[in-house]
Amino acid sequence: MDGDFPNEDMFPAEEPGPPRPKFEPRFRTLRPREMSVNGAEGDVKPRKVSGIRTVLSYTGIPPSWLDKRPKLPSRNWLIFLSTVSTVAGFYIYDRQQCKKIKREYIERVKHLAEEPLGTLERPRKVTVYGAKWPGDEDYDQSLKYFRKYVKPVLVAAAVDYEMINGKRHGELARRTADEIKSRRRLAAGIDSPSPYTEALPTRLPPDEEYKQELAGGIVIVGRPAFKEFMAGLQKGWSEGLEKVDAEEDLAQELSMDGRFDEPEVPEEGIAVEATAFTPSPIVFSPLQHLNQPKPAKRSGENISSSLNTPPSTIPLLPPLLLVPFIDYIGFTQVPLMLWDFFNQRHKVRAGARAAYSLIIGETRPFDSPSAETRLFTDITTPDNEAPSSDIDFDRSAEAYYKRSTSALAGEIEKARTKFYEALPAKLATARALARGEREYTKEENERPPPSEMELRAERLKKELRWRRDLEGWEIVKPATKVAWDDRFKDILRLFVDPPSETEPTLSNDS
Amino acid sequence: MDFSNFNAAEQAQMSKIIEKKQMQDFLKMYSNLVEKCFNSCCNDFTSKALSSKEEQCVMNCTEKFIKHSERIGARFAELNAEAMNAAQTPS
Amino acid sequence: MSFLGRGGSTPTGGVNPERIDMAVTELDTVTDFFNRMVSSCHAKCISTRYADADLNKGESVCIDRCVAKFSEVQKKVGEKLQNRGAAAASAGGAGSFTGL
């Protein structure tokens, strides 16, 4: 017999006084008997086990787990998780779309790689030109764009390509001009093709070669490359055909500049002494006698003026594929870089579309600028006023150049003055050491100062670089118009999107 | 490999040597090709005779290899010519 | 390709065995190089399914590039070995070759 615990025996009978509340224990121990399903009162909630819980309750999962209700994580966790998942979602979606688009375009052109080709025949070949973007020390950016977005489709279609880069401003223009001149020389008969190339079994007659070239194409990535290409085209077809060694000419010019002359020894004391010691007033260093400026050596060739004059018509060029390209560089463009990082699918689509149009090969004539267009378009005219022609390809990209690029001329001037200020001191040490007027000091033994020859070579190198950079910048800067010649009117063609591309049935990206 | 500085007797001897080497090279290539085509084409040894599929495969293999060799020869010659040009221009 | 120099003068009308030997060695080297190129490019560029007797465009382009890359590798390896040889000679150590 188990009475209620505690039983009344524990508590004595009520004493007189204010009524005390009856002791009611707050917690009541449970006896197994009392664990009933339909218990009337009590702290135990009736457990209505339903559905899956009946099964799960036998699996050994702790019962408290079955009672848990779904609960949101805390506010801070929510913020964190939502931010991270949004960012990750953007990234993953973008890269998935990139892969999908690339795969789609590759599938479209893959069948072209299955066609047979004779053993001595060559596949179709395109030349890709890329130039240095102003402000970016990495000169490879435009070709990197080509390699990442345009090349995969070309490779899938078995179209061969040759990449030509311009590492500094103006290099591409010079290279194009030199190529054109060497071709003109070959065509005019001044140069003859080398015997080894003639003996090859794969050698084609020149017109066959030319036809194959026309079937190929030229890819130009970005507006700087376009400007340099056109400038090179103009230079190549407007200049004479003599072989000019630019370094040699510059060396001649610099040697007559007088920078390496001996400084005048100040005349003091007796005239006799003075005449004995001082060099003649027209200062020429003894070394300069050895380095007499020779007359300009033009390799002794006399090209008749009939061959030398630029022709009035230019042979047709292979069709051009103009690929728009912007290189984001600089601190203020970091938001653009971030946007670009999450939206690469647009670049993939643009690049693949360009490659596809090159592969299909539909062309249209270049929209040459009229005289009015040339007169009025430059960077200062607002776009809606100026009549646009193909010559304004990707002009909006020039708005993205860093502001510091326009200061190039000033920077080069500063570097020049600094160099020439430091030069006489170095020259004096070099000459003094060379003539044995004084011994090497300890520091000079370890790190021998540059000799006069080395100083001359250094000066030549620096001058060459500065002049070329300035020339190149003159071609590329936004204020210069794209070089144009009336002879170019009929020789240029552009690749266009084939009609199937503009159908609405194609998949669109968001 | 410019044999123009050699006189007539040397050239005659060289051409004999070259002929002999070409024959040896051809035989080597032949055995190499047989092994290659066999390894990649013939995988079913349940029968003694070549099945038509295997025969077709061997034919294709031989043709392809010969064309492949031709193409590489052409490219190689171009490479050599370029190298000769580059070596000649300083002169 | 003619990285071996020409040496020895020819006795008049006779045959100089030295030059013949060198020419033969050079010929052997070039043939070996060519054969290796053929087998490497075959392994890398041509699938073994042999569905077709003709080379298709993709394979042709692959072969062109394979040849160019192979010769570049040959040049670079040759330069490297020459530099090492020169460095070893200048350092006077003959044992450096075993350290290859």
C-alpha cells in the first residue's frame, strides 16, 4: 500500500493561525502505471504518434528528435547563408551557361572537322592580330581573350590560326607595314624567293597561294589593334621599297647629336698653356674620330622610281573579323571587373558568335567613311551626331582607357631629361677610367661602372624605345582617327553573322 | 644536311649509303606499321581468319599511316627550308 | 639541322672518310628524329578507331601543330643540353653529366 507521498503524517495537524497553503509538490514523480495515453491532467502531454513517426520510433532515433519542429537558423546565420549562396549562385549559373554556350557552338561546327583533306593540302588559315592595350603592362590581354573565347570554336572546326602580338604601341603597325613592303618587293621582282622554299613539294604558285590566303581571314581583336593595323596598311602601301635599318639611322642621328662630346675645359691662365691643354673650341672627343658618321648606307640598291612609287590600286585583302574587346584596368574600374567576373557568358557568346561567322564565311563590303564622316568624327563629337561607319568599330572602348595614358609624352620627356642629366657624370667616370687617369675605387671594382661604349648602346636603346613608344601612342590614342586611304575602299570586307544566327529559335541567355 | 660541298666521288658514295639506309628504314617502318595495326585492330581471337571488319580496319590503318607519314614529311621539309633560310640570311 | 660542322680537307679526287662518317651520323640522327616524330604524332593525333582511310581536317591540323611543337621541343632540349655542357666544361666538372 503506497499512500501518496508525501502523506499527511509528515505534516502535523493544522495549528491555529492563518491558513497555510496546502503543500502541493511542483514535481511529481511518475510511476509507470500513470503513464497513460489518455491521462486527464498532468504535465505529460498526450503523445499522438501518427504517420511516419510510428515507424521511426522503432528505429532507435532518440524520441526527442521526432518531436522537433523545423526552425529557422538565427538572424546572423540567415544573413550569412543568404549572402554566400547568392554570390555562389551567380558564379555557378554563369559558369554553367558559359559551358553550355561553348558546347552549343562547338556542336554546330564539329562536322567541319570530319571532312577529308589531302596530304599535301593545307587547311584554311586565319591570322590573328592583337595589340597592347593602353595602360596595361600585360601586352597579351587581347590575345588571351581570343584564346579563351574565339579559339575553341575555330579549333573544333579545324581552322588553323596564327597569332601575332604587338608588345608595345606601334609594333603591330610597323610589322604590318614591313610585311606589305616585303610582299611588294617580291611582286616587283626586287627580291627573289629563297631557293629552299622554291624546292618544297608543297610549294604553290603565287596566285594559288594568294587565293588560299583570301579564303582564310584576318581577325583583329580590339580597337587599338584595328588602329595599328590600318596605320600599318597605310604605311606599307604609301612608302618606298628601300630596305631601311631604323636602328642604324637612329645611331647616325644620335652620334651627331653632340651629347657624347667632351666638355670644354675652361680656359684659365696663360694663353700658351691654354692652347696646349684645351682642345679646339669645336669639341670633338678623340673617340669620335673613330666613330665618324658614315654617309647613310642604304644598302647600295637603287630602286627605279617606277617600282618605288606606291601603286594606285591595292590587291584585295582577306576578309576581316573585327572582335570588340575591352580590357578593364585600373582601380576605378574594379566594379566593372567584378561585374565582368560574374557575367562571362556574354563574352563567351560574343566570341563564339564571331568565330562562327568567320567559319561560315558570309561577308559584306566594308562601309567606308565618306569625306564628311572623316571630317567630323573624332572623340569629341557625341556619338549620335556623327554618321557612323565601320571605321568607328568599337569606339566606345576608348572611353575605358586610363587617364594616365594621355600623359605618356610627358613621362617620356621626364625620363629623357633625367637620363641626360645623369649622363655627363657617368661619361666622365667612364672616360677617366678608360684613359687611366685614375684607379678603380673599391666599389667600382665590385660593380664596374658602364664604359663609354655601353653608355652609347644604352642611349641608343632608350632613344629607340622612347621614339617608338611615342610614335605608337600617336597611332593608338583616342584623338587620332583611324588611318584611311581611298585605295582601301574596295579591298576590305567584313565577316557578318550568317542569317541562321538571327533566327529567334536559337537559345537566348539571360 | 647540305651535301653540296662534297666532290663527285663522295657524293656517289653518299648516294649509295643513302639508298641502303632508305631500304632499311622502309623495312623498319613496315614492321612497325604491321605491329601497330595488329595491336589496334585485331582483338577477336575466336577465329583463325581475319573478319571483314578487322580487314577493313587494317586497310584503313595502313592508308592512314601512309598519308600521315606523307603529311609529316611535307611539314618537315618546310621546317628544314625555313631553318636553311634563317641560316642563310646573315650571310 | 646541320649542327655538326664540316671538318677535314678532301684529298684531291679522293674520299674523305671523316666527312662521310659525319654525314652518315647526321643522316642517322635526322632519320631517327623523323621516325620518332611520326610515331609520337600518330599516337597523339590519330584515333585508333580507323573508321576512314582518309585523314580528316581535324587530324591534319593536329599533325601540322604536332610537327611544329616537336621541333620546338627538340630545339629547346638541345639548347638546354648545350648550356649544361658549356657550364660543366667551364666549371671543369666532368662528373656533372652523371647528375643528369
